[in-house]
Amino acid sequence: MSVVDGLRRLLKPRHIAVAGGRLASVIIRECDRIGYAGPIWPIHPDKTEIAGHKAYKTVADLPEAPDAVFVATPREPTVDIVAALAERGAGAAVCYAAGFAEVGEEGAALQKKLVELARGMPIVGPNCYGVLNLLDGCVLWPDTHGAERVEKGVAIITQSGNIALNMTMQRRGLPIAYVIAVGNKAIGDHGDYIEALLADERVTAIGLHVESIDDVALFSKAAIKALEKGVPLVVLKTGRSEIGSEIAMSHTSSLAGADALYNALFARYGVARVIDVPTFVETLKLMHLFGGLPGKRISSMSCSGGEAALIADLAADRDLDFAPIPPENAARLQELLTDKVHVSNPLDYHTYIWGDEPANEAVFTEMLNSGFDLNLLVLDQPRTDRGLVPDGGFAAARAAITRAAAASGARAAVVSSLPENMQEDDAKALLADGVLPMQGMGDALTAITHGVEFTAARAGWEKLVPLRKVARIDVGKARLLSEYESKHLLGRHGLELPPSRIAGTVEAASTAAALGFPVAIKIHSDKIAHKSDVGGVKLGLRSRADVTDAVASMSHLGDRFLVERMVEGAVAELIVGVVRDPQFGPTLTVGAGGVLVEMLKDAAVMLLPVTAEEIREKLMSLRVARLLEGFRGKPRGDIRGTIKAILAIADFAERHADRLVELDVNPLFVLPEGRGAIAADALVRMLD
């Protein structure tokens, strides 16, 4: 049985077992209350009955191997019960007890034993709340929760029990099908959970709160499957991955932080990344109802000019398009609203039709028939507990947008400018009618952006390949290669290099003359990573005398020198580097190069393998791309040749993935169109 097979049994169990005393009875009663239809088998050495169900003394006494088991015992008995469950052939176990890998060496050793005795059977936890299945009424959860039964909905996977608990308490109308608090993830990583959930057609979207992803290759494989099935993934990523104590020598390491690598992972595989819980919930709501959006052309309607201006500004910050209303639709809207209203998008329809339900419906229907990818109605629900009793305007607008959406078949959303100005019952009712309830204008627009990006990513899922497993290597044994050796290794993979030779003190001047002036002189050493920092580089030398003086000034550093013809006429300088990350393996960084690389921080990070299309997209997203396009009358850079050079570096990194620790090419000189790109300096650190 694979981990995914075991998790599928856990998530949709035919029968469940619960081991323990007081907490076991809590779980059993809640399963009965919420309507779990399968048999429930308590396990207890002394009791014959728990919460009205026959109890069994041991795992061996159960009628058959249970699909799902909640183990609510202290940590030492938990290990023994898991061993018995694995022996019996159970599907998976939820281990509630704490005191394992999260508390130190003793706990880590106990968790290692737990994993060994489980023999591949999935373990949710230990140190976790458990699993809520609101589709089938299986509540393997020993605490309060705010969830309710649903016919379909989103699944939420989280590494925080409290965040999981809070998600169940949301009052925004989000239908939740599963909540899985994974705890220590003893057996089963995020990719396993995603793949198991994808087998359930009732799951409309999957949300993940993660601190780190242990197996990014497995995650990438699962993300591709999710794109194929059209099930959006939404991630709330917190914390930082453990890079370890490696001290990188390259400039690239200052540009490619762990968070940038996660961003690259999520962007490549169409995963929406959000930064807070409200946006997480709003994005999941949109994905649940629409499964993404076909484009970024949106409309907005409200009875307030202030709201219209505000939503326009917020949309501009998020690359959403309030496109003009088509002329025919605009003319009909003008007729409906008369010359008292200026028809535009966003539309401020004033209060002339407030409370007039037929007029509302006519205006809303016309806007929804205008061909936008999503149509918004900004509408805040009034309080009823203070001041004047509100009129029927809100109810009229809400009923009108629901009927307009049904009549037109277009996507519609009701957006409250303040999250609290939409009641849960109204949010649920709108969702049931096929209208998206969105709470908080900014969060709503961010969610819309993620919906657009998901559809775009899904269109190219067939071209995606999963990441490779990362080989574990001893980076401390890696050797720093000299610049000459580094460059010629890369040159054998297609990277263009300037003519160069190694020379001693006496022959340096004649070597320079043979290569042709101007030249650069650099100390030849595999011990110095950044030669310019110690005076080991002299550039633009135009005579034998210049070379002789340069060599003399470096004599304290050594007696062997790299003599290289200078590269002239460059349009731009880039840095192209590779850094090895413990989770992601070798990763590629491209950015503005030269001596100011760390100050400018103009860089993009990519995962390997990488395509020419992705390199072009990232390259042209940099600020330095303006130079490549011909800045202020300067010649255009050879973009095609630059991409070819970057691909050569990426190819080298992939072919040596089991040995490479890091490399820098800085600068990579981009020459005018048709002349390519040349590596003027390089550093490689790798195992022999």
C-alpha cells in the first residue's frame, strides 16, 4: 500500500477505530452527532463500551483492518498501537500525542521509532488535532470546531492546529470539505495529501498553510496533477526553510533566498500564494465557485462614486482591467439610467434606482451581458441594530444581481468594502445562487488576480515537468575552481568566452600582445573567490608596460596570471548564477550584474529544469531589461544570444547536479544584437 492509497482510505473511510479514553469518547459522540454512517470501533484494554459503541481490547480484536484510526493515547502507547495497526493493515493513523520530534533529541528518537514501526502506513501527526471530513461526517478531531456538513467544498491542509481550528470558525460562507492538521508529518508530505484529495471529485479547491515543504519534487508532481484536473491550489506560506550552516561564496547566494525559491515553485506550477488568512479564505471561495477566471477584464457597479474610484485604484495595483463597456451595451445602460448618470466602468449608478428592484435587475443584466470575465457589485449590508431601520434597497440589489446572473449566465460577485459588512447567511445564500460573496475590497481583487493566474497556468500544464529529487551531498568537500578552469568547464557546454591564456610573470606581457590589446590581468588561483576585493584584477590594459606594472602589483598574491582579451561594446552586464539549496537542489538566478549586483538586487530566480520561454520571461521582467531593448538610443542587446548563454549555464548545472554547489558568471556581457553574450568572469565550486 502506498502512502497515497493509505491517505485515501483515511479521508473516505468505510470504518474507523478510536484508541483511548476520554478523547476517544469525544470523537465518537461527534461522529454520531454529525452523521457518520460507517461502523465505529473503540479500542480500550479495560472498557467494553465507549459512547454507546462496543469496545475492543486490542487492534487484533477488531472485526477487520480499519481505514482510519485516531490514536488518543500518551506518546509511548501511541508507538505500540501504531505498530499493531501497521501489522493489521490499517489505512492510516492520526496520532494526537505531542512530545515527538518537535521537543528535542529524545522526542526525535521516539518519532524515528514510530516511523519505523509504521512500515509505510501514513501517519497524520504526531502532535496534531487530526482530520475533519465534512462530506461524510468523519470527525477525527478531539476539540471544538465550527464546521458543518457540506456536499462539496474546499480542503484545507495546515501545519498549525490553531490555524486549522480558526478556519473552521470562519463566517464568510466558505464551504469546507476537509480540514487536515498534519502536525509533524511523520509519514506523508504535502504532495501525498494533495494527490489523495484529488481522488475525491467533491473537492473543489485545496488550500495549504505551510511552514516548509520537505519534498518539493513530490509537491511539483501533485501540483501538475491538480492543474490537469482543474483543482486550484492556494498556499499561505509562512516561515523560512532551513538552508543550514553553509556559507556561500558567490554573489548569487545574496539574491536567491529561500522565499524566492518558494515563489518560483508556486509561480511555475500555478499555485496561488497569499500572505494572510482573509485573502486565503476569499481566494478559496473564488476558486470553489469558478475554478479560476478566463481573463482579467472586470466590471464594477455601485451607487457610490467614492467606491467606484477606490476599486479602480485598487485594481490598477493588481493588473486587473476595467475595460470600457462595449458601445451597444453602454448605450442601453445610458437609456436605463438616463442622462443623470455618466456610464463608465466602474459604474456609479448613483441612487436613482436604489430600492427599485426591476430597475436594478435591468441595469445589472445589461452590464453582465457586456462580455466581462467577472462582474462586481459593491454592496455593504446595513446594520439593523442602531439608528433608523434600513430600507429595502440592499435586499432589492441583492435579489437583482442574483437574477441577473442567472439570466445572463455571466460570472457575478457581490463585494462588501468592509469584510464585516456581509453576514454569513447572506454569503451562503449568494454562493448557493451561484453569485460569489467577497468580503473586503482589496482581498477580493487579490483573489480575482489569483483566479486569472490559475486559468493561465492551467492552459500550459501539459508542458510542465516535475522537479527532480535532490541528491544529498557533502558540500564541505566541494572545491573552488580557478576562474580559468571554471570558464572552460562552462565553455564546453556552449558558453562563449573571451580569448585567454595562463602566463607567468615573465611571459605575461608577450602573451597579452599575442592576444591583442586591451587585456585584463587577473591572479590565477583556486583559493581566492573574489579577486577584485584583494587587488587581484587589472582591467583595460593597453600596452606591454601596463601589463608588466599590473603583474608586479599582484606579485604578493602569486606568480601565475590569467591574461584575457577585454570585452568591449557591451550593452549590459548580467549575473547568472546557480546556488544549491537543500530542498530545491541547484537553482538558477539571473539579474543585473557587475560590481553593484548586491546593491541593485535586480534579480529573478528559476528552478531547474528551465525552458527558454521561462528565461525570456524572467529576463525581460528585470529593470535592466530596458538596456537590452535599446535605452536612450543605444543599440539593442542580443536577447536571443543571452538566452542561449543562460541555457548553457543551466545545462551545465543540470548535468552536474549531483556535484555542483554553486557557480557565478559575473559579468555576462550582453553585446549588441547578433553578437551574442560573453562570460567575462566565472566561479564554480563543486565536488571532484
